Amino acid sequence: MAQFEEVSQKSKLHPKPEGLTLQYGTAGFRTHAKHLDHIMFRMGLLATLRSKKTKSTIGVMVTASHNPEEDNGVKLIDPMGEMVTAMWEGYATQLANVEQDSLLKELKDIIEKEDINMSEPASVYVGKDTRLMNYYGLVTTPQLHYMVCCCNTHGCYGSPTIEGYYQKLSQAFFLLTQNALNRTDDQKRLLVDGANGIGALKMREMEPFLRSEMQVVLSNDGSSGKLNHMCGADYVKVQQKAPQGMNMGVGERCCSFDGDADRIVYYYTDSKGCFHLLDGDKIATLISTYLKELLIQAGLNLQIAVVQTAYANGSSTRYLEDVMKVTVCCTKTGVKHLHHAAQEYDIGVYFEANGHGTVLFSRAAQKQIQELVKDPNSNDERKRAVKLLESTINLINQTVGDAISDMLVIEAVLAIRGMSAQDWDAIYTDLPNRQLKVTVSDRRVIDTTDAERRAVSPEGLQDTIDSLVKKYKSARSFVRPSGTEDVVRVYAEADTQESADSLAHEVSLAVY
Ligand code: NG1
Ligand code: ZN
């Protein structure tokens, strides 16, 4: 077939360096950009096949998220805006690693296995963040997920344009903040660290849509600094300090996006100059508390659950389970695992501690809420609660964690409840914690179980960790191989920062 002839010709322009093997990891392929030319070409081919197979539009996002500027990456987005299936991740890895002369055979194998009708048309949306590359269409990762979903639901989710995205979110934001009485200019003000990435550009673009309902003060907007360098959500979360280039007043609400704007963390400094982080766990708690209250006011009997990973602060889990009495479930690291688990509930709030997350509303839950909006017999309190739920659904990007959408939800919730950053922070107190990276010769020798909270190999490692943990109060620690970097990650928490630091240090020595 002529198609194969052409693939064969064009693939010669994007040769695979001999011997190089790469894995479709937690969030697609990710490594130094110089190794990715053949990967980009081949993922274009695979996206085309996936589109023919699903008879839908497929997304290809070119980004390396919070990694340094020299890195790049690529991931595929399935028809409903979700991550591609495990089976197709496997195809991606195979296709990426076959030598040049076997490329056609591999393609034909996939076509045969999946029984793909090659005469089907294909539709692929390509997006990229601000990293240097010869592509068009600058978008944040979540904006591309949104557009793929809009396209495949024929406009039900929204209109499949960037403008449609801004309009949908800002309308929902206005409807929510109308319920916040006497919002002062101070309360509308938010300092935003754009990580010198795409999120900064898109925030600028969105500002006119938000009119005067938000006053965004943007720093690290990409005009001079380097992407993710001394700024951005990952830096703030891991270093537990403010990004460079931000002028924070006492108690002022601040937030940081990551490089492709699918993560967000908040923070402020108190009158003593102490830095306070409001991470993904705090965000999940704020949003789930707010939703639970609305469900009660609306008289809706829907099950709400919070999905976390091993990195969730122990205090947050305790608060959610013991005080809030919501179901908490723990999955492996990586949004696709959390997303999947959250789909099991009427309302699934999922956040990684690093600030990547969103809220999923089941189809049945959305239907109940929509029907109640029209119910003429509701009293005023009930009407208000149901309308708030409806607008919250519209404001949340349900396809994937989205810094811009999450930010607007948080701003709206704080406004409606009349809360400051300090009030929010006071809901529970984080256990001091530390994250470290350890470089080892082969990180794959570490195998884990129980949602990555325990190591099953190498032998003896878990016993050592257990005995180290026993030396400290309120302590917990675990290790796991990273899915995006060639390192082992160590996490520790304990009653004091000194203890958390010392436990993390001791455990990293045990990993060598
Ligand atoms: P790894 O490198 O597997 O720890 C990191 C984050 C994940 C997720 C992915 C994808 C931590 C500890 N890990 O994964 O939560 O966001 O990157 O970007 O933050
Ligand atoms: Zn990201």
C-alpha cells in the first residue's frame, strides 16, 4: 500500500539511534530532547492508528512537564481526554524500540492484532508547551485533553477551541463567585508563578475573560527566566520554599503552576516570615469538604471519595477519614492510576501531593444534579447548593488535572466560604516531611507492593526501613523507583522536621 511506502520513506528522515531503548512511562516518553526525534515520528504513526481504531480524535501532547528545559516528552490522549490504555502503552514502547528496518512489520502487527480498518479516516490534535520545537499550537497539557474530549463528545463537554475553554471556565467561575458576598479587591488578588512556561502565557490570555473578578499578579512569566528553573510547582513542593522572583506580602495567597500547567500548589508566608505550603493534599481536603457540605444542603445521597498516593501527608489521610468521614483510597503514583480509581465513585476527588489532580463526577451523579436544578419544589438553600454543584462541575476540567481550572475552583471555594489562606491551612497540620532522590546503578531492583508503600525486593530492605521508622514518633517512610527519572525516590515523615530529615537520610543510605 502507498501509505506504507510513504512511512518507509519518511521514517528515514527520523532514524532511531541504534541500540537506544525507551519506555512509555508514567506520562509517556520523557528524556533529553535530542533522543526524541524518532519517537515523535513514531508516536504520530501510533496516534493515527489509535484514531482509526477508536474512530475518534486522539491527542498528542509534546511536553516534559516539570522536567528541565533540555528534556522533552510525548504522550497520547484517548478519546474522552484520558490517558491511553495499558495495551496501547505497550504498543508505544514496542514501536519506539524496533530498529529502523522492522518498523513497517511492527506497524502491520499492531494493525492486524487490533483489526484496524486502514480506510477509516484519522484525526489527531497535536499540542505542545513552550519548549523549543518546530510545532504549532501552544497549549497547556490539560487544554489539549479538554479539546480532545470536546471534539469526541460533539460539543457536549464544551466547544473544542481555546476560546471555548476560557469561556466555559470563566462563566462557571462568575456563577460561583456571585455567591460570595462583599469580595474585596484584596480577596480577588492572587500571585501566580507561571514556572516560565505555557501556563503563564495562557493565564495572560485568559485574564480578559475573567474581567475584574480576579486580579492575577503574574511572575516567572517566561519573559526572562528558564522553564521550571528555581520556580514552578515541583520546585516549591520539593524544596518547600517560595519560587524566585515572587514578591510575597504577609498572608498573601500565592500559587505555582508546573511547566505544562497540569499541577498547582498554593502557599503563603506568615507574619514571622514562615513559609506555609498548601499542596495537593490540602487542595483535596478543601474541595472535598466543600462538596460534602453542598451534597448535604442539596439533600443528595452521593458517595464521595478522595484518592491519594503514598506521598499523601499522613495528617491529611487521618483528617479525611476520621474527621470528614469520607472514603480514602490509595493508589500507585501516576495520575492514570488515581483517575481510574476515582471513576469508581459518584464523586471522586483525586490529587497527588505534588498538586496534580481533579474531581470526577459520575454520569449518574451529574444527571441527578441536573435534574434537581430544574426541580420546582426545592427550597432556597437546596436550590443554591444544587446550582453551586452544577457550576463547580462546569469549572472543573474532568479530563485531567488542570492548574488553571483547579486554581479557579480553589479561588471560588475560598471566596464562597470567606476563607483566607491561613484559614484553609488551619484545617489540619501537615506532618513535617522530606523527599530525597537517590541515584543507583539499577533502580528496577526495587519492587514494591501495597500501592508502593512497601518494598518486596531487594530482600531485607523493607525490614531495614521498618526498624528505622520505629526510632521516630508518628513516622512513616517508603522508597520506590521513579517512573519519570533514573532515580529512586525516598519519602519520610515524622513529628518534627529534624526527625523527617534524619529518617529520609537514613533510609536513603539503606537504598544504596
Ligand atoms: P515519578 O518520577 O514516578 O515519581 C513523578 C511524580 C508523579 C507524577 C509523575 C508524572 C512525585 C513523587 N512523582 O513521578 O506524582 O506526577 O511524575 O509527571 O511527585
Ligand atoms: Zn505537568
